[in-house]
Amino acid sequence: MEGPRGICVTENGHIIVANSESNVLSIHTGDTNDISKFGALIKLVGDNDGVVFINPTSVAVNSRGELLVSSQHKIDIFNSDYQFVKSFGSWGVQNGEMYFPGSLCVDAFDNILLCDFLRRIQVFDREGNWIHTFGKEGKENGCFQRSVGVSIDSENGDIFVVDDWAHSLMGL
């Protein structure tokens, strides 16, 4: 692995790793008795198969089994067989645009939450349409200095954000 940044596990037990330096996703079986190994390599997505990633940083799976990947100013969506479906997003600082996307996660309604380097969390529907943005630069509650991770509690929908410059975990 070269520059592993994001990881998720699919319903069928595949372990998917976003490798930001080699610009590929490595997909592994979960079959291993050795905790130091991920299991057999199944496939490399982005390695001479027509898919191009630039610095993939995060991966998540929605309720349809689709794989979502954040990379250079976009989110790519793949079906459960890891075949490319579509991309959405473009570089920019306005709502719905992406400025170095980082961590992403999916809520119970398949909405996609994405943090980027503009100290915000953007929410998109399952088709990639922008819904809303929250957060801004600052030190007050609900503000970020540099949000780098976002996750959702599947039991109650609470959102949690990790901010590495503020050295904090924030519940929203």
C-alpha cells in the first residue's frame, strides 16, 4: 500500500483502502487469520482500468452497496461489483463545489456528508445534488479550524467531526 488514507468494509466483507500516493483503491478479502494482513488482494481500481483517481482520501458504502470515493474535487460512485457508475463535483469554494475533499460518510437516507479543507461539511443527496453546508472557520461550537474526519452514529443520526488543528472531536 502506498499512502493509505481511507478504509471501509462492505457488506460482503471486502476491505477497501484508498491509497492516496499510488492513486488506486485496493480491494481485499476479509479472509485472514493474520491481523497484520488484509487478506487476498481482489482488485485494484484505478490501475489501468480507465478510472482515474487523484489523491483518493476516503471511501464509504451506501445502503445500495455502492462504493463512494472522495478524490481530487469530486466523488466517484461505483456499483457493488466495483464498476464505475458516475462522478459528481467540481473544484471551487461555493456550496456544492469541493476544495480538497477529505473524509466522507453516508447517513441512513444515503445522503453523503463530506468535509473539505474550507472548514465545512457539505451534504449531498444520493444522486450528488447539494443539499446544504454547515460549519465555518472559527473556534466556537459548530466551527472548524481544519475538519478532517466526519462520521455518523447509525443509531441516532448524531454527526461527529474530527478537527486536527483544534485537536478536537466535536458532536453536532
